[in-house]
Amino acid sequence: MTERTQSPGGAVCPAAYPDAPAEFPPHLQAGAMRRRFWGVFNCLCAGAFGALAAASAKLAFGSEVNMGFCILGITVMATTNSLMWTFFSRGLSFSMSSAIASVTVTFSNILSSAFLGFVLYGECQEVLWWGGVFLILCGLSLIHRKLPPTGKAPDHKQQ
């Protein structure tokens, strides 16, 4: 039998298995895809609830609002803001990184705000605004896609 290289702590050194792929078994990959889906779903919901909280605050603190409508708006704002943080926390726990979760929530919030602004206030966004949304979508697609392996890393650092 050949002797395996051991690290000082007694664990097997990664150099002992240079050709072994570091991939999950298929049943864990399916679970990872489910976690990724639920992470994206929770982040999209968080962005939508954040936009709803902002819209209800704008309605509650408008210039010509009676006291009952103001209290209702504050209640809706507090509720939807709580839901936003709940879904964002769940999205963070399901996502592969906090950057992915943050950008997904930002994108969802921007689109939801545009939709609610159009429906509630008749606001239309300019071309530059939509250009920014497109750039955010491009960045989001880049960080969500799975990159193929780049090949074997060199044994030593080149300077």
C-alpha cells in the first residue's frame, strides 16, 4: 500500500488526491438547486415587499391625507417592512452569497417600485433609468450563472 500524505493535524492533505474532482453527488446538487431557487424567490419577495412599504409610506404621508388613512398607511408600511426583512433574511440563508441576495433584492425592489409608481401615481421612467435597470440585470445574470471550471491550477505562483 502506498502511504498517503498527512497534514500536521492528522487530516488527509489535499495534495494526496490531485486528480479527484471536488463535486457534490447528484442528490446534493438537486438540493443545492432547490436552495438556490428558494433563495432567489425569497429575495424577489423581499424586494416587492420593500417597494410596497415605500409606496404605503408615500400614501400615508401625502399632503392631503386624513388621519385614518395615515394610520392605515403606517400600519401597512410597518407590516410590509417586517415582511421584507423576514424574506430577505430567509433569502440570505438560502443564497450562495450575500452579494447575490443583495443584488437580487435591489433588482426586485427597483422593478416593483417602477410598477407601483406607474399603477398608483402614473409615473413613467426615463430611458436612462431603464438603461440602469438593464445593467443591473446583466450583472445579476453574471453572478447567478455557474461558471465552468477553468482547468488545473498551476503548481507554483508565477511572477
